[in-house]
Amino acid sequence: MYLVIDIGGTFAKYALMDAAANIVIKGKRLTPRTNLTDFENVIFSIIEEHVLSDIKGIAISCPGTIDVDTGMIYFGGSFPFLHEVNLKNKIEKKYGKEVFIENDAKCAALAELWLGSVKGTKNSVVLVLGSAVGAGIIIDGKLHRGVHLSAGEVSYILNQINPQTGAAEYFGLICSAVDMVRRIAEIKKLEDSTDGEQVFKYINNNDVEANAIFNEYCINLAAQILNLHYILDPEVFAIGGGISVQPILLERIQGAINEIKNANPLHTANPKVVACKFHNDANLYGALYHFFVSKENTFSL
């Protein structure tokens, strides 16, 4: 058995999983954003509850730029206090268990490469739609990280820039699924601005206000998919994140791609876009796969 922890902005999800990726036990705890001590106390409490003698190791999915060779975290995403913290080493020294850690969006991509919608592809891109946009780029069947570990940080891609001020719109902002849901929830006066299920009821029922925001969202996302297609030319784009469970999302993305191509006849790209197989549990599966690959690479050195 392996203990797998997915550190998210709201919850730290965890599972006991076997080598065949079967989830035996699953749970979650609120993830503190206050300081490093509070954060570590929650992570350590999860480990202490589940670290038994037959646990073979601990796999972690975490926000931030991760040096997978050393375990060092940089920047930390929703947890800025994780910058230059080596969580891998801390846990290994404290509990005597082997630990491997990987970026959360890259874990989602690894899950799809291992057992999901891009399995068997040579080149593919996995886009995870959440508070921003995360990505994993698969080249020659392997996750591509880049020289500075920033390959796949698509949220920083510029969408539009003001030539006078230099101020820019970013892919991660204009294609934030969380922000799109919030905007629709506010205009429809929902009590819970994070209620994605209710928001998509409005979208699926052809509500004019909801669809105006949703269509704009899909056009922006389609434009960036086309941009990435011309740069990387992958076999497939897989769309993940909570909203990817909504069939209308893929339908609208494809419609938006066609709309852009019709309005701009020079475009010849025809990206294939599919939904990810794994949704809320993707990072758990990907973190476990990363553990296996990292351990194998360690043995081969």
C-alpha cells in the first residue's frame, strides 16, 4: 500500500492505494493557508494516521514549481510559505518513508498518461481548468518539464497586452473556471458563488446571461488551444478540472474553435479535444504514477 496526498487550495485529499491504482481508503482535511507550521501539522496528522509498517512510500501532489530530483518547492501557488521548502526531505527524515513529490497539474497529466485519455499517445497536452489553468505537456511519451521547470505553466501566457502600459491579460485569468462560475453565480444572484452545478443548470437551460459569459470563456480557451496547437502540434488536448465533467464544455470548446477558424480562414489547425478520464482524483493517480517512475529511475542510476 502507498499513502498518496493531493494538496489543494481548500482541501488536502489523501488515499491509501495499491500498486494497481485501486483506492482502498480516501478522505480529506482542510488545508490551512495561514503559515507553514499550521500547514505541516495537517499534512503530518494525515501521515501519522496512516503510516503503518506495510506502507511502502508516500506520494504527494503539490502546488508550485517542483524540483522532482531534490523535492524542493518553489513559489508554492496558493501556499507562498512553501517557497524553498523541501517537504520531501522533511517527511522522509520524520517518518522514515520514501517520498516523491510532483506539481499538481503535472500529476493530473501523468494520471491521464498512465491510465486515462492520453494513454498511448506520443505527444499530448493536458489542461486543468481551476482557479487558473494548469498544464502537463507530454513529448515522446514523457512529461516535459523544461530547463527551468516551467514547461506547462500556461497560466502566464499573454492573451493581450496594452502597448502603452505593458499591462497584460493572462491565460490563467481569462480562462479561470472558478472566476467564470463566480461571475455567472453573481449575475444570477446565487447564494453560493462557487456552486458550479447550479451555474451549469443555467448554461444547459440556455439562460442568455449565463451563456454570454460561458461562450466568452470558451472562445478564450479555444484561442489558446489553437495557439498551443501551432507551437506543440500534439495528437490530442485533454481537458480536466471540475467543470470537465460537463458534456457541454467540450461541445462549446469545439464550437468555439470552429467559430475562430471560420472568422480567420488562414487557420488550418484542427486540434482534437477530449475530456480527461480522471477528474477530482486525477492528482492522486498521477502522484502515485510519479512515485513509481521516480523510484524506477532511482534504481537505474
